[in-house]
Amino acid sequence: MQGVPAVEVTSACGYIGAMSNASPEPATIPLLPILIAPHPVLKARARRVITSDNDAIRDLIPRMFAAMYNAPGIGLAAPQVGLSLRMAVVDIAENEKRNPIVLVNPEIIASSQELSVREEGCLSLPNMFAEVTRPARVKVRFEDESGVKRELEADGLLATCLQHEIDHLDGVLFVDHISALKRNMIMRKLAKEQRLKP
């Protein structure tokens, strides 16, 4: 997909900087299985990450990146790997250079009135795609893996990806943004493909 934006992030994050130069290799990190719709965890609202979750989150981050890159994908939310926590990872790999971002307790605090239509897919709905209309630009507030509060402004592909992953934390799939007719067609096709899968 084209139209990848520049990103403004309010503070630096050592883990993200390190990841951009040395991303996890699937061969060395056990891959997390990605849940396939209509798994019930994907439709549940995830709970906020709290201080007692910190060790689990630090362990989860490299495993989520490994699963996302292996899939391959550009975003993955914790509910997609069976954990109902408000946490996601994204990397749209602008200019084929990895730029991993960790989002803990993310929330959209501003969005444009201007809309954008993009074809979306999802690792939890493999090989299924549909055009989705969303705000063209968003501003997201979140915490990094150290608990530092950050803000990120995005447009283009990154804006779409951020909205898609935050939707996951609220139990919303991209097909929930399209007509019931199209959604039912996609879900039936997905169910059929999963039944035929060896």
C-alpha cells in the first residue's frame, strides 16, 4: 500500500530504536498462535494494562513482533494472540525499513473530519479483504513498555493501522465497518477456508 506517512513521536524509546536495527527472528523466539475469527476473545473488550502486568508485557513484546513479522503483517493486538490486554504492536516498514512501535493502553484523542478509504486485511481473518472508511488522520496517546506516556500523530497507512489495532482492543474487527451483507460473505468464506485447511 502507498501513501505511508511521516510520524511524529513525542519521546524516544530505547526498545523501539533497538528493534528497528535488530528485530526478533522467528527461529529464536517461540511464535505465538494468532486467533482466527470468530474466536470469542476477538469480540471482547480488552482490559487496561496495569503495573502488575509489566513483566508479562515485556516478555510479550518480542514474541508479538516475531508473530507479526512471520505472518507477515503490519500490526498485531494482544487479543489476537489470546490475551485480553490493551496492548498492540505496529510496524508499517516505511521504505522497507522497520520502525516498530509498541502501544500500551492506546487511545485516539483526535481524528480528522476528512475520511480515507483503504483496503484492509487482518491476520485474524487471513486472505480476507475489504475497503474500510476511517478518519484520514489521527492522534493517539499511549504508553511505551516502560510506562512513559507518548503521543503519535499519523496519516495514511499508519493512521489506518493504528485505528485497526485499537479497534481490536474494543472487540471490533475491520469487517464490523462494512455492510452486513459483505461481512457475512467474508465470514462464510473464511469459515469455509478454515474447514478446508489441512
